[in-house]
Amino acid sequence: MSRPLLTFAACLLAALPRTLPAASLDVSADIAARQHAMQVALAREPADLLVRNVTVLNVFTAEWRSRQDVVIAGERIAWVGDSGGWGGEAAAVHDGKGLHVVPGFGESHKHIESSYLTPEFEAALVVPRGNTFTVEGSHELSNVVGPHNVTFWLASEAAGSPLKIFPAIGSATPPTVYERGGGYYGHGEMVDFMQRDLRVVGLGEVMDWPALSNPGAPGGERLWGMIRATWEHRGTVEGHGSGLIDSNSINAFAAAGLSSDHEVRLPQEGLEKLRAGIFLEVRVDTAVDLFPFLLAQGISDWSNVSVTTDDRDVAATLQLGAMDYNIRTAIKAGIEPRHAYLMGSYNVARHFKIDHLVGAIAPGRYADLVFLEDPTTVAISHVIANGRLAGRGGEYLLPVPELTYPAWATNTINVGRPLRADDFVLAAPAGRKDVQAAVLEPFFFGEDFPVETLPVVDGVVPAAPARGISKVAMVDRYHGDAAVSKMFWRGVGPLTEASALASSQSHDLHNIWVLGNSDDAMALAANTVAELGGGWALVREGKVIASVRLEVAGLMTQRSVAEVAAEMEALHLAADTMAWINDTGLPERMRFAFLTASPWRWQLVAPYAENPGGFVNVTDGATHPVLW
């Protein structure tokens, strides 16, 4: 006979061993787990936990099944069916009457790096909110650590973290041929990654559309080589279709074999891409318009649609939620709850060919269960991950594994020397009282860059914050030659005198960017970031008033959720004491404003041999002086 019923929390906390096993997708270990689950299903061996009398979402038929039992054997589900139908014994039993149960949520496209947390602390943040697996779009880290990419992402699970990470290898390594960082991936590197571990699901967002679509374009051979290696190993090739909204481009995107797009912004664009067979990975800012539009068009099959986070930092996740927020947004936009949950679980798993492991409450899958008090509001009561009670009432209940990351992950800032104010000077041509200056602004997609006439002061061209013009610099953090490119941007930056902001998060190569109105302040901000080993630094009136340490790859930190969120909040509060152009407060979006992917054209990158000024059109390689 089974043991007496216990309270839900006591049952789950007591039922299974407290020591988490090392994770492995070694086939022999997987077979052993399935052999055990099979014998438990046949009632020949005891289960660890029997969850009784719950309403389960069957993802294969998209139906709610009431009065169901779920039998768990170790980390896997062994049996699911009508309550009372399994005749075996269990170490612990829970009666979940009144609760709905859905599969653990999974991200179809996320950069964990953007949370600022290393994976073991990311788990503490998102698992209590229902996330149990993530397809990691790894080109942020890959541009820093190169060949160590997969090793990094799998380390936390091997140490006992319940968050299962499936790396999608960063195609944008480097993002363009005009950038040089800490990694280079081509056909050979992709073959190595695909052969290294079964958790590698394929190639992450192919985003250099000019190189891919123009025969003979620089960088095209590298990209097509990575695609070929992915298909040779039956992996999934992800796309990045920002700005590709006309019929010809959408068809070309699909014809290239790019299977997904997370950059859909316009409702009609989303419909046309869906019709072309492109798997949609929908962010919340798009969901509010796209889903009502698709519903109005009579769309009823949602199997080729997912919801995802992409980039969301720790403070925003604490405020809004993780995948629970994305699913809730979909429901509010009109999607039936059963389909919204599939968008956040099974659809993702099926797309990446990992549905034998995750995405369903079904035999053989990992025992990842999200218990809901109300499925229409995504009101989460408890979360089981890998068969263990991992979250309750938003609290993480498992220990965070202690990891020591090696020097290749923690010693990644190599500027070469402390920077000086004169590294940020833009000298005017001799004898000039004013100059023509190339100017950009955040998220500028125009064919031609704007031009401004700026005054010369003592032979140099300073920022003009009163006119809404700041100086921007890109500092090479990889090669130790203290190389700095600089130009002017408008519509963003500090108005407070002698001020600057710097960060080592600049998608996607992650050199150090600096934004300011004083060369001394810019040097101080950049040097502070370098001294931290990566992160953020805010300078006001010549003094550092706030910083955030991101010592792992200059992108993440190995600290608790609360500590990192508080440090980010302090940075924002400090910025609120300053005056900013357009009164926007801390321009955190600047970490995304240096992208060199389509539809960007003119952009500032770190200096390279053919272009010491760093100002380049990334679609065709044309360069232009910043001043003339």
C-alpha cells in the first residue's frame, strides 16, 4: 500500500533525496532512466511520488484532462492516466484536487546573459516562475569565450541545477566580418559543438542577412558552412528576420532554411511568415498586437507559434515575471489558455526536437510540472523540476550549486592599459572653425547617416549636449591595444556636466561602449568597467556614482538574484539624479543599440586594420570618416 497522504510541500520535500545527481544526456544514462520508469509504469518497482487527482494539460491533444494521476520515478515521469488506474506503490502521495498541472515552461529564444545572472542563479530566478528549460541563443557569450561556449552552458546542470539549458550555437560569432572578438565559428567549430553533447540543439539566430543572401559576400561562406554542419547533424537552424517584411524577403528567408524568427514586429509580417512555414518566437511587445490580428484572420492552429523572452534582466523579471508573464500576456491577448501553455512548452520542445525530454506531462519526459491555482491567470502554486519541489509561492527551494568558473570566463577584459582622456578626443582638421560630423542615434536604420555641423574648440570637436549631441566610443576589450573608435550620437546621453556611462554589454560583440559629454568622464567610466572585470559604470560630474559588477565574461555575475537586482536598481536610481537628453533616465537600451545585424547599416565598431575610425556600413563594408 502507498504511504498516507501528506501536505503538498511536506510530501515533495521529503519524498526524494536532497542531493541532486549530476546531469547527463549520455545515452546509456537516458536508457537506464527509461528502463526504471518503464518498470514503475508496470507497477513492478515503486515510484518516488504519486500526484493524484489533478487536471492535466495533455499537450498532444490540447485538452484538459480532469481526475488524472501522475507517477514520478526519479527525475522522470513514469505513468499518466485516470486517477486510481495505476496499481503500484509510491514513497509519497499528494492529492492535488482543485489544481491544474501544465508542463514546465521552456524558452524558445533567450539570452541568459541579458539577465545579468550566471545559469545557476538564473535557475533560482526563473524556476519558481515555471521555467524548467531554456534554449540559449548563445552568441553573446560565444563572442567572449569562443571554444568554451558549450562547456559553460552545461556546467550548472552538471553541478545539480534543475534548469535544463539547450545551447543553440551563436552564428554571429563574430557578428560581421568588420568585428573581431573572442571567438570565431565556422563549419569545423559547428561540427565539434554538435558532436560534443546531445543538448546542443542547433544553430542560433542567423542574423547577417547581407552576408547570407548576397553570393560572394564577405562572411557568407562562414555562415553557410555553419548551416551545413547543423544539417549534417540533424540540428535546427534558427533565423533573425528583423526588417525582412516584404514577400520576396520572407520567401528567401524560408528558402534559406531559416526555420524561425523572433524579430517579428508587424501583425501582417507575422501572418506571412507563419504562412511561409516559419516558426514564430513571439515576444510580449509583439504579442499584444499580433495575436488579436491572427485570431481575427481565423488562425486556429497555433502549433508553429511560441512565446519567449529573448532579453529581460533580473530586475524586470522580478517585476514582471519570466515565461509566466509571456504566457499571461498571450492569454490576455485572446489566446485560449491551453494553446498559450503549449506556446510556452510543447511547441518549443517539438520545434527543437527535444520533445522526448521536455515540454509534456508524459511518460519518459523529465518530471517538470507547474501547479496552477488558476490557469487563466497563470497563478502558480508549486513547481516540480526534475522530480523535485523546486519552487513554492515564487520562492526557490533548492540549493544553488557552487561553481568555480575558470579564468577563460572571468578574466576577459583586455584593454591593454588604463585609458586617458586623449583616447576619446576627436581632433579637427587643422585650421577649421567648424566641421561636418557623421552622427547616428539609437536604432537608426536609414540608408545614409545624418550629418551635423559642429564647432571646433581649441582644435578638437567636443560633444554638444545642449543640442542633444553626445560622444560615443567603442573600446576594444579583446586585443590589448587600447584601440578606441569614437563619433557623435544624437538624442541620447547625459546633460549633467562631466558625465558618462559605460558598459561591457554591447550586443553582440560586447566591446566596452561609452556614452558621455566629457573625455575625462568617458575615460573614467571605461576604466571602471575594465577594473570590475566587466559591468556598468556611471560617472556624474567627474566621479563614479554607481556601478554593476559583471565579472563573468563581462556579461554576468555569480551572485544572488536579490543582490544583483539591488545593484541594478541603485544604478537606475543614481541615473535619476542626473539630467539626460530627452529626459529618458538611464539609457539602458544602449546595450542593444550597437547591433550590426540587419536592418542596421551604418554603425560604429571597434577599430580594425582597414578602418581605424571604426565607422562602417555593415551591409557592404563602405567606410567614411567621422569628421571632414
